[in-house]
Amino acid sequence: MADTVLYEVSDGLATITLNRPEAMNAMNIETKVAFRDAAQAAADDDAVRAILLTAAGDRAFCVGQDLKEHIGLLAADRESGSGGTMRTVREHYNPIVRALTGAAKPVVAGVNGVAAGAGFGFALAADYRVVADTAAFTTSFANVALTADSGISWTLPRVIGPSRATDLLLFPRSISAQEAYELGIANRLVPAAELRAEAEKVARALASGPTLAYAALKKSVAFGLTHSLEETLEKEDELQGLAGASEDHTIAVQAFVNKEKPKYLGR
């Protein structure tokens, strides 16, 4: 895996670190491939019970597409007539978002700085966002004559509502960390100096929790957003049956009765 993305697994927690601080963690081809592979590895590994997505440096979480590389690729496309540059959405961004949103385990994003374009989309693909008080968000797509990608046209309306999402997509602007918290984009707002420790604390707590229950909760929420109440009740019944049959449920009940703290196994 390229060193533009760092990947580490420790005590059930997979940490994916975007590692191009000199370029504000912009997505060049090397980084996109490494990020895609790391996200999929974390999602597929049964030993991983939570994923932490973070970034190196203090200026940016991820500013999206590396436009310096992008402009050269566009020029090459014009010469060859291939149009291959924009396949990056299908080949890189979509698999990353699918891996994060579809992972049967919680995903936490520690947003340390600017999250723009696809970087904003990656943050929204996480289940929980711990955000530094110096961070900022912007959709940015329309500013470079592009439409939405990285799942942001699906995630952003579900977080802040369709009207506000449309406003931010049509008229990109910088959203401060405080406004992001008020809008619900940030789940937890912390001083910048405490961001990494707090994000890891949240992620490790989830990594030691009832993994199957967390996976079922993710499925329930996603299902309920696009189905009727009756269909959602049926889905809840199905998923609750699976959760109730897990070892972790028995452990939790026994711990409650014994007035002890449960030690979950993630199965």
C-alpha cells in the first residue's frame, strides 16, 4: 500500500490515515487506489470491529481531487479522446464510499481540518464524525463546474435536509466547525489539539462494543430512510432476531443481571 495512505489494525480497530499533508491530503491516483484498498480491507476483515478514518497534518482532512494532477489528465484525455479521467468516480470514489457505508462495523471520521468536495463526502460516509474546532467543510463541486460525487448527493440531504443540501451544493461556501455541529454534520466538536485522542477514544469504544448490534443498527437506519414504516418494522424484526441470537446479547444480559460491565466478543 502506498505511503500516501497509512493502514494499521490494533485491538480490533483499523486506522486509515490519509497521508499527503503537504498537498492537504488531496486525492491523486496513488492515494485514491491506496485509500480504496485500505477501506475495503478494513470492511472485509472480521478481526476489525471499528474503523477510524483520519488525516495527517493540521490544515486539511482532505480537499478532494488533486486538481494539479487532474488538469494534466484532462489534457491527456483531450489528446487521446479517451475520456478516462472521470472514470475515477466509478473506479475509486464509489468503492471507497461503498466500503465505508456498507461496512458491518462502525466507522468514525476524525476531521482535523478542511474537508472539501470528495473529502466532505468521505467524512459523511462515516457513521460518526469527531470534528476539530478549526475544521471547515465545503462541497466545492460547482466551483470547478462539476456535479456531486463521493455519495454526497445521498448523504448530505439525509444529514441536513434536501433544501439546505441543495443550497450548499449550488452555492458552495465554507462551513465552520461550529456551524457543522449545529447542522448535525459534526457529531462531536473538540479542540483541535484533542482531536486525534478523542476520535481514537470514540473509535476504540465502538471497537470493544457489540459489533453485530452496531452493524444491524447501520442497516436499520439505512433501510428506514428509503422504506415505509411497515417495511421498516419487518426489517427491525428480522435484524433483532439476529442480534438476539448473538453471543454478545447473552453476555450483555448476564452482565446486566450481575451488575458487571460486559466484555463483548463481537459475535
